[in-house]
Amino acid sequence: MWFKRSLKRKLSLLLLVAIVFPLLGAGVVTYRIASNLTEKIEKQSGMNTLRQLSDKLDFIINDIETMSVFIIGQRNIQSYLGSDREDISLYSQSVAFLLNLASSKPYISNITITSGNGYPALSNTTILHSGLHNLLENSADYNPTQKWWTPLYENQTTDDGIKRVFSLVRPIRSTDKFQLLGEMSISVDVDEIQEMLGDAAWNETGRLWLINQDNRIMSSQTGEGLNRPLAQLLPGLGDLRGTDGVLKLDQGGESNTLLYYTLPSLNWKLVGVIPTTMYTAQNEYVLTLTAVAIGVAAVLAGGLVLYFTAWVTRPLTKLARKLKSLSPGDPVKQFEVRSTDEIGMVLHSYNKLGQRIERLKSQLQLEEAKKKEVDIQALQAQIHPHFLYNTLSSIHWIALMNKDTQVAEMVGALGDFLRFSLNDGKEFCSVGQEVSHAQNYVHIMSKRFQDKFDCTFLIDPEIQGRTMLKLLLQPLIENSIMHGLKKKQGKGTIFVHAEPRGEGMSFVVEDTGVGMDEEKLIQLRSMLLVGETNEQSRSGSLNSGYGLSSVHRRLKLHYGNGAGLHIESTPGGGTRISFTIPVLEG
């Protein structure tokens, strides 16, 4: 029977019997008096909404003022503003501090600190245009020695474009000498306040505004009337006296109810309008009758719901008791499934989960055993490089004693090459170390391919000590030798360039080899774009060392999508591979 196959159907039918029929009679009476109750409920609900919004906005105001005090006392800010010379290190640290602070608060648009000594302003974002300067110059309420909440104005930044904001502006003084050092502004994103007002569950047919002490609109539920006097939108609006209140407002022959509530931290107000057509006067007799009718219906419905719900959920109670008695260390017990409703599905799913847990326990034990085996292999692998280094060192000294300098040089270069390649698994090195590693590789390959190529390194001394991802140049040089110069008739040349470029470093490996035709070049570029493996690309010159695809993926992984390889080539004219990476600190 369909009724017994679904717990949801059981509960639905029982609730319909227990609630709908007893409340039908009360519903008829409630329908006739609903308009009488609406006014009181709407006013109370509206005022509660304004209080809740006021608490949220007051928290934001207090949070920003507290944050401003915290920023003023921050050591790097004080040092930067009070320094007798501009300090770029303090500037960078202060900007990073402001960026982290602003990003933690979604309602903060930007934080800007101007220096009294004319140093560059500190800000978490780049401001292209701001209306704050004109506002401070033309406002009679602004006092540079006191904190002040501004009216609305617009900021244009590189991050958010044009934004409407209002700001807390306050002077910054030295914490030890009380000397004026500069000025700070913390801007609040009006869109965030508007979103907060929009999420406030205000009446759909009503309107909601936040106004300042001059009765100008700072934000609204729909974004209407910003920076205009509220009286322009509500003609006939009188003074809003006191901290809160309810007023009658006539507009175009329609009677509305206006509610307002003052923010405790500022003399700003939340103002909401609810159309009076939504409710009428109360009727105590009908209210009493409705309360009695609904009370009787609620008692009857409550008894029926308690009885039938207990009957329906009794299997769940038994299941909970069995699950409570389970011990975490014991095997998961399987339960007998007797029904096909939701409870039966829960038991069936629990049984499958128990089986899965048992399999996972066995798998975990197996993986622990494998992990111990891998740890032993890793320990053995750490011994092998040292043995290899010592062996190569012995060969190097034997060659020197036998006065075979060519073998000694080649073995020494090989040892340095392997030592750098392994390097205890480190990912980064200096540019100088990367170049030395590439030169060792060139030295080894020049012995293998004598009179086949020359290699010239042109490295700007300015970037020698900067940090970069290691093992980038050697695979590119290997590609030039194996796929460009090896197939060339006669001797070729490899040029390795490295120089600073803007805020990054540019590297180029260029050869005078055989090059490649347009079809092969397009295939190679496409292969790098989609990230094919070496096995998928053996026809494309990606099968040497780490390979171009490996270098391309590592660049994108560590430096972002803009740092991949760029390849240019012409048949018989050689190949040019380049990449640019940002400068890393440390």
C-alpha cells in the first residue's frame, strides 16, 4: 500500500488530519480579522527590523572606529609617517598590512593614509580618482583635528571601478609626542550597506533608507535617492524627533506609516515606510475570539500531532538506541531491513556505510604498511646521491693525478650538475646557480658533441642573486642541442639571455639550428596549450630531459598562466624560446 511505503506520506496525511480540519473553522474567523492584527504586527516587526539593522550598522561603525585606533597605533604606520625620510620597506609592509586588514572586512572599500611629510599615500588599493578631497575642502562640518563621518562621495579604483562610499576621516598623531603626522580615511562600500538593507526582510511594498544627521540619504533598500534630502522623496515629512518613533504620512491621497530608529553611535537614522492600506484598526472582541478559537484548535492539533508523530517515529527511536550502544572499536553491525519506506532506506544506507568503513579500515592498514616500505626506500635513496658524489669526486682526483684535465673537468661538471639537480628536493635557487647549472650541462654536452656548437651566456649582473624556480634553462638548452643543432650541417650557436624586465625577469634560449616549419610549430604550441604528455607528443620535439611541456607546466603552476613558454621558429633559421617570471623575495 502506497501509504505504508513512504514515511513522508504517513506524516503528511497525519498532519493534514490533525491540523487542517481543526484549524479550518479558526481560519475563517482569522481571515475576517487578519487586517485588524496586521498593523500592530507590522509596526512591531518593522521596528524590530530597524533595531536589528541598527545593531548591525552600529557594529560596523564601532568596528571601523576601533580599527582606525588600531591602525594609528600600528608600529610600521607610526614609523613610516614619523620618519625623517621616505622608507620603501616600511611603505611595502604598511600597504600589505592595510591590504590584509581591508580584505578581512567586506564592507570596507579602501583604507587610505596620507602623510604630513608628503610621502606617498598608503592604501590597500590604487585610487584613480576620489571625491574626498573636494568634500573636505568645501564642507563646513569638517575639522582636521577631529574625527568626522563624511557624506556620500565617489571613488574610482583599479579594483572596483567607480564606487559610492562614505568615510571615517580622522587625524593621525604620534603616539609618543602627540604630533600631527597625517590623516586617515576608511571608506565604507555603500553597495554592502544597500545589500544589508535589501536582506533585512523589510516589507516588499515599503521602502527603507539610511540618512545622516543632515537628513541626506546615505543608502537605501533599492539604491534610490542617494545623497538627496529625504524630504524630496517624502514631501510633507516633518522633523524626526527623538531616537525612534512612528509617524503617519500622507502622500498623494494614500496614508502610510513611517518608522524611524537612531543609530546609537551616530546621529544617523534608519527610516522605513509601510503603506497603511495593509492593515486596519484592532478589534479586541474579535482578537479574543480568534485567540480562543486558535487556542482550542492548537491544543487539539498538538495532542493529535504528538500522538501520531510518536507512533510514526517509534522505529527511528529504536534505531537511535541501537546506534548509541555501538563502540567505535567494534565492527559495524548490520541491521535487518524490514520496510521499504524512508526508514528502510536509512537502514540500507547504514549497512552499505558499515561495509565501506570495514573496507576502508583494511585499506588503511595496507597503506600504512606500504608507507613504511616507502619510508625505508626513501631512506635508502638518500644514501645513493652521497655515494655517487663521492665516487665522482674520486674519479675527478684520479684524473687530476693522471694529468687528464679533460676528464677531470667533465667529471667535475657532471658532479656539480647532479648535485644541483638533486639539491635535497628544493624547488628554488638563485639565477646565478641556475646559470652555473646550465653552463655545467653545456660543458658536458660540448665534450659529447665536439665542434658541433658554441654557447654564449649573456646574463645581466643585476639579477644574479634573485630567486627563481630551478631547472628551467637546462631543458631548453637540451632541446636546442638535440632538436636544433644536432641535425644541422656544420657548427651552430646557442645564445642564453637573462635580463630584468619591469617587475620581472626575462629569459631567452635561442639557437641557429634547423628550426621547424609552421605546421610543426603550431602543433608544438597546441601541445603546450592542452598539456599533452611526452608519450602523446613524440613527434613534436618534447622528449628531452624535463622536456618543454614539463617546463611549461611548472612555470604555470608556480607563476600563473602568464608565465608559460613562448616559442618562435623558422625553417633553417633556428628556434627562440622565452619566458618571463616575476621577481620572488626570499
